[in-house]
Amino acid sequence: MAFKDKIGVGGCAVASGTAFLGDKVGCLPVFENLKDGIFKKKSLKPAPNVEFDTDFIQKEIQKGNIFVFPSDVIYSTNGGENEIETNTSGKQSLKSKGLIDFGVKFESKHQHFYNELTKLESMDMWEFIPVDNKGTILFVDEKIKGLKVGMVTVDAQKFGIDGGNKGSKTVKFQLTDRDEVDNGLVPLIKESHGIDLDELTGINPIYLEVVGAGVGTSVNVKLTMVDRKSKLKNVVKEQVVLLVDGVEAPATAIADTPDGYTLTVGTALTVGQKVIARTKDVALDTLAINVDGDIYAGRSKEVVVA
């Protein structure tokens, strides 16, 4: 079912109304406690007939257009209060509507994760899509669109201390369009989308090195997890692209080695040629690759044939 047919469809968890706003709204869902969050690039503008599902989100993560916050983060909010001014006669007026600031604290993550978090720093690049503890997702204007985010900053890493706080890093951002928060949010309930964000895979770091590119038709690459010990298995030849002096030289075969692969090229390499090995997903045109359902970061390495 397309996104446009799912958005706003009810789920029976209605809050009580008041004398002004009644509660006869059918099955309108109540957004409860913020549990998950999604950063979506503003430049990503899917059509209304797009199927919003796990496959869609996973592909956009791989393209670098979506970042899903893990469910174990700690959220904090600040601001949102309107600023009132009083003139000399004592009459009050609205000076400005307050904007909401968010903090997202990541605790006890590995070092590479903390390093990558810093890449979120930006200005007017992202939108924030909130998700509650029951899986209800809030979108803006009945589109696959989130709340506009202004500046994103990442605090310095804090180191854990025995008997004290855990190691952590905090991402901070501000929602810049108060009208979206007040008037634009539309729910998508879990029963309509069926997505479990905890099952999505983020982009895993890997290590790529060209360990052998001599005269002949073979290029040996080391391809491991970021620990440089655990081999990334089940990679196919289309996922490691070779460029020789800037010209793509597709591998004609791939063979396993203990910590990587041997790629065979159609034309023999000669001394002095520059060889670049890089990961690639041909279908999505990304350097990040999908192996057995998990996404791995794009990597590129250069060597000169000796």
C-alpha cells in the first residue's frame, strides 16, 4: 500500500476531549513517549505513491539519505516557550514563538560510531521524524517529510569514569519551524506501516586494503570488519570495482583468501599503473554495499603496480 493511503489512518487510542474539542474523532492515535527518531535529508522528497516500508528505509540509509537513531539513546528537550513582552501600559503581546531544542545522548558505543556521529554536523540539511514507544510515526503535511532542523552540532566525547557516568556523545539540534510542530503533524500508526526500527541495520564500518597488485591479471584485496581481523564474507565480484589508470576494469572472477579476495581482471597490469579498488552497489550507485542484508560503508584504496 502506498504511503498516501496509510498516512492518517486511525488507531484506537483516543485521548479525552474538552468542552471545546470533543473526543468524537473515531480512532485517532495519541503520540505517546518519544522512543526513536529518524533524520531524513531535506533533499529526499519521495512521491506520494512510494511504498514506505523497511526496504525503502534500508535503501535510503545505504544512500546516506536517512539516519535512524538507536532506540537506546536518551532524549532531552528544551525551549518551546513563547516569549511575551509587556508595553508601558501593561498590555502583553507575543514577541516570538519559542523553538524546540533536542539533545540525543549516545552511551557506551564503539569508537568508530562516535567518530561517525560527528559527520551529522550541518546546517539546514536534515528533517527530524519522531517515533513513539508504540511505533507511531509523525510526518509533516501527509508526506514522507519531517520537521525542519536547523543547526546540528555534536558535543565532544565524554569518557566514562568508574563509579560515575558512562562514556557518551551527544547530538544537539533545533526544530526551526514552529508552525510545523503546531499544525502540520500527521500520524502513521504501527498497524499501517509494520516497521520495526530496531531491526534496521545502520552502516557498518569496514577496512579495505590492496595487498597485492603486481604485473599480471590478479589483484588481492583485504576486506574485513573495522577490527581488521574478521573477514567480510560473501562479497561478489560486482561489489568490488577496480579502476586502472582511471578506467573501470570489471573483475572477471573473484576467489576467497583468508582475509579478503583475489580479483581477476581481463587485461594484464603493467608496472606504474595506478589501481584503485573500491566497494560499489551498482544498482543503487553507492559506495556502500549490502551483503546478506547488512550495509557496509563505502571504501576506496589506491596502489601503484610495482
